[in-house]
Amino acid sequence: MTQKNQTVLPAGILAGIVATLLVLGANAQLSFASMLYAASALPILVAGLGWGNRAAIAGVLTATLLCALLVSPFFAIATVVITFIPAGWLSHLANLARPASELGGPSDLMAWYPLSDILLHLCGLVTVAVIALGVVIGYGPDLTDRMVDAMSAAMQMQEPSLAQSPDGLAQTKSLIVLMLPMIQGGLWVMLLFAAFYIAIRVVSRSGRALRPREDMPSALRMNRHAIFIFLAGIALTFMGGVPAMIGATICGTFGAGFLMAGFAALHFRSQGKDWRVPGLILSYLSCMLLLPVLAVLVLGLMDTRRTIALTPAKGETKPTKTDT
């Protein structure tokens, strides 16, 4: 235990340095910026899942300080809000456990924080982060209209026949202002959860995992209360103005959560089936179209539950699960 405590701060500081290098790499290589920004959460997650909260906090503080010194304070704040804080918070939630007897279970087992609630927190954190950054940069119709005008002018220069009519251009502008936060929020939820999943596998293989590794196809579902938040986001998109942009962000982030839950349900229901591999490949490829995506999303909405991993209070054995 003493040796483990002595490695907490060095592990956290090293995680912060690696996270900073990945962020700087994202700035230098714009082609893979999204992937590298999401990967910068991975060192913080590994530190938190393997060494605990103090290592995650040390990693976040180190990365924030280095980003402020090497780039700018504003860049550091933006990065910590949208990447490092969610990563540290996810690792904190993943390490939470309490006696199963408090939930009506056996007294010799520990109950871990449900994966569905962790995903709910991630969707909420990304929603708040995207809205906050939108306020800071002044996101709105004025900004997106200039973007659409610039893209339209560039297209007309290359191919004059592609010029849009005034009505079509206005429709595109009204669509883009809602689609950008929806897509960015949803993509960021999926990328951060992918980093969380990879971090769990890395830490589990190293033998330092505090939380037992769970079977994602059976455990990855959304909390049933998230449905009401998602419906509220849909309602807000019809109100126009700022509420519509907030609603679009909510639809994107929570919709991504339900989409991942839908794919997890597909994986779970296809286990042991002869058509599993071609069926899953076809499902992923077809999701480049709108209707298949909506079908998987509906599947995620229909299967909402809280799967709690249970492990012995002492010793290491394969975890059991219970649904609430």
C-alpha cells in the first residue's frame, strides 16, 4: 500500500504530460485533431482508474498548467472543460463502490457504480461543456451564416452550377446552426466513452484496476431517466433561437448515449447466433444512412436499465451483475 501511494503523484504527473503532448499533436495535425483530442483523455482515465482520484487530479492540474504555458490560458480552460474534467470525473465514478447490503444485496459483496449512470454523467458533462464553449466563442446564427456563405462562395468559384438559390441557402443556414452542436456533442460523447473503454481494458490487463471489468454488451445501457432529458431536448429544438441550439446539443449528446446502448443491445442479442458477424457488420455499415441509425437509437431507448456489478468485499473473483 505504501509503495502504491508513492507512485500516485508521479503517475498523475506523467499522465498530465502525455495528455498535453496529445493535445499539442492535435493542434499540429488537424486531420486527426478529433481523435487526438479524445485520446488526450486516455492518460487521465488510466491514472484515475489505476491509481485513484489523487492521480487523476494531479494529471488534470499538470495538463492544464502545461497547456496554459505552452499555448494560452484560454486554450487550457477550454481543453480542461471539454476533455480533462470529464475524464477525471468518469474515473472517479467508475471507482465508486459501496456494500451491496445497502442496496438489499448480500453483505459480503460490493456494488459498483452502474455503468448506465456513468454514461448518463458523460452525456450531461459534454452537454454542459459544449454549451459553455458555445457561449464563450459566441456561437449562433451570425457565426454559422458566415461559415455557410464562405463555403457557398468557395463552391461557386469551383463549380458555378452548384450555386444555391436564396431560399435553399437560407434553409441550409437554419439547418447548420442546429446540426453543428448536435453532431459535435454526439461525436464527443462517443469518442470520450471509447477512451474510457480502452482505459478500462488497459488498466485491467495491468492488474491495477480498482473496478472489475464488465461485459459491455450486457452492461452498457442508458439510465431510464435519460429518456426525459432526451425528449426535453427534442421539444427545445422546436422553440427556435438559443433554446433550439441547447435542445440540439442535448439531442446530440444523449442521442449518442442511446445509440451506443442500442449497438450494445445488438451485440448482446446476437451472441451465439450464426449470423452475428455479418449481421453486426451490416448494422454498422448501414448506419451511414439515417433510418438505420434511428432504428438502433430506438432500440437503445427501448432497453434502459441499470446493471450493477457485484464483487466480493475481499479477494478477486469474477464479478456478478444485477439489474435494478
